[in-house]
Amino acid sequence: MKLNQIKDNPGSSKKRMRVGRGIGSGKGKTGGRGVKGQKSRTGVAIKGFEGGQMPLHRRLPKRGFVNVFRVELNELNLDRLQTAIDAKKIDLSNTITNDLLVEAGVLSKKRQGLKLLGKGKITAKANFEVAAASKTAIEAIEKAGGSVKVVPVKKPVEVAEKA
């Protein structure tokens, strides 16, 4: 095979339509754009434009609000926590915090704090430092011989500046 014998596979490339090259081409004169007006020209971006009339997205009323003081917490059930303790992912000699659980791989993302929920049973004696905990979770941990210290979450700096 020589360089002058190299060809594309049949059907792999298609001839492009040459627009605006005379009436006989089938795409002459207006070039497939219809006739007249703003849309027949290039560089027109008019999404939502209604010819000067107030657009629909501005005519409709606004609904709801965004709470700038919202606190995003990691939620963790006792059964998932017990599974991690059984798998030796968590060292019980330390106080269990949000950071420790993220490092251990129990939680995937570090949010503003940790909330313990009471689903399941816990048998391990452990000390917790959390942003929030349900009554049933606190009862179950204290019954197992552990303790729960609730430390309120501080507002993020950027949110406090905006408000």
C-alpha cells in the first residue's frame, strides 16, 4: 500500500451542504433560514424573549425562599455505627466525632456536623461529640455505657457575613 492509495471507508465522511449558493442548489437565496427578521441573521440568542412583551418567567410570581441559616448535618444511625465498630474501623479509645468518622470511611463527606439517629442497637461503650442526637439514640448509647456530648454547630463565616 502506498500513500496515494489511502482512502476513507465508504460512508465515513459526508459532503456538507453548501448553503446560499444559488437557487438551483436547493439551499440558495435565504439559505434555509426562512425570510427576513432577527432570526434570519447570525448571532441571535433570544431565549425567553417575547418581542418586547414581559417574558413569562418575569410575569409569574416568585415562590419560596432559601434559608441562609440552614445547617447541613451528616446523619448516622446506630446500626451503621455498630457495624463500623465491629469491622474495627473506629477506635473506641478516642471520642467519636464527625471528623473521625469521615477519616474512618464511615461517612463520605464532611458536613457542618453529625446527628445521631436511633435506628438499630449499639453494644459498644463509646463517647460521642455531635451536633445533634435523637432522644432514642442518646438513651441507647447511655444504656450501653457510653456518653453523648451535644456541641452546637457554629454558623459558617460566609453565611454570617451575608446576613
